[in-house]
Amino acid sequence: MAQQTKQVCIIDDDQPVREHLRHILEMSGYEVHEAANGKEGTECLALHACDIIITDLIMPEKEGFETMREIKKAHPDCKVIAISGSAYLNMAVALGADAVIAKPFTKEDVLRTLSELWPL
């Protein structure tokens, strides 16, 4: 049986970060959706059956902590990876993030984290 392509929604207000993540993920076979803030991110998840969310924590409109809580409540099977260049990553884990990635990150950081959440 063919394995279904995993869908990922990237939520980050920094467009270059979203583009960098999109490139990494698409080159690795993931289907990618993007959102510029938490409000758009929850809308994205309503439209697409995403397996994982990669969300920044500090954003305008709706920040990542609130977004993460809403996603985990509405879609408990959806994995959430929090990304940030701040010291808030430990708080993200305490609030339910399945994994965290510190900015700046490498392709290897992203792919290693995904493989830990989805072992083959």
C-alpha cells in the first residue's frame, strides 16, 4: 500500500522563514500549506487535514501559544512543533507542543524533528 503524503501547515509571520521551511519540506516529500499568523493557521487547519503544524510563538494577530492550544483541543492527533528564536520554547513544551526547534534552524534540525514525530 502506498504511503499517504504527510500534510504540514507552517504558521509564521516571517515570510522568508515560511519559504525556507516550505523548500525543506517539499523537497522531502511533504505537502505544505502556509499561514502568516495564528488566525490564518486555524483557518488553514479547517480547510486541510494537516498531520503537523509548525508554528512560531511570537506573531501578530494571534500568537503561537493560543494557536497551539486551539489546535491541540480541536485536533488532538495533530502534532505541533513550536519554533522560536526566543526563550519561550520550554513554555511551549509545557503547554503541549510535541517538539520544539530553535531559530535559526538547519534543514537537518527540521528533518530530524519530523522523523522523531513520525518514525518509519
